[in-house]
Amino acid sequence: MQDVVLAMLAKEPAHGYELRARLRDALGPLGESMNAGQIYVTLGRLTRAGLVVAEHDPGLADRPDRRVHRLTPAGQQRVAAWLSEVTWPRPDITEFHLKLVAAAAARLADPVDLVDAQRREVLRRIRDAQRAALAPELDDVASLLLEGVVLRLRADLEWLEACERTWTGRRS
């Protein structure tokens, strides 16, 4: 969640309620179950970590509790590192979806390029699992596990292809 919030702030500084609205919009119906307080807890942690600064919004003098959050240089570096990350051990498709949305909204990266990087990682993992399945000392039980890994990765690959179709269509 922290990386998603940072990436959403990369587009422009925002109030906590604006960030929450962006997340809900990006998640569609899944966003309705999001805990409203989580965004503020996350912003507090990011501020303590030096990745975000919060300032009073002078446009809201009657509401002194409203603060605008923006990235620090360290926060910008963390966003860049998160966008280039291609780990796929156990994918959180919601987080990856939000990565695509935030990257596109802030023009930080081309979502299709991010999908392509993930696809290469998934294909590498499929090849590794298939090679391991060919080992002569592999028994039926271990073989079953590897089959499950390959099937799961193939499903992830299909979803990434759907992501690519959607984001390619948005380029036009």
C-alpha cells in the first residue's frame, strides 16, 4: 500500500481524501471495502520515513486539519525503484493493477512496458519450473507441486496479456 500511495503522489500533491478517492476509482467495486483510515495511517508512516511531507493547505483556512502531502526526493526514488521491480513470487494483482494506474496517471512509466517486464519474469519462472519438472529424481508428489506452479504462472501470464490489451487500447 505504501508504494501505491507514493506513486499516486508522484502525479501531484494531494489530500488524504483525494488519495482515497483515486484508489477507490482505480479499484472499482473492490475499492468500496477499503478502510478509510488506512490511507491516513499509511501517510503517517511515509511521513515518519521521510518519503512524504505534509503541509497545511492555505486554501482551507476553516479546516486546519487538512494537509497536502507531497513526495520528498527519497519518496521519488522509492517510486522509481518500485516501478522497475519485477518480482513475481506470489503476485498481488491488486497492487500490480494499481502500479499500472499510478504509473499512467503520473506519466512515470508506460504501463505496457511494465506489463512486458512482468511477463518476461513470469516466462522465466515457467521455464525454471518446467526444467525442474524434468529432473529424473523427481517423484510424483514433487511433480504435482511443480505442475501447480506452472498452472498458476500460466494463469498469471494470461492476466498480464489481458492487461497489455487494455493498456495498449488506452494508448490510442
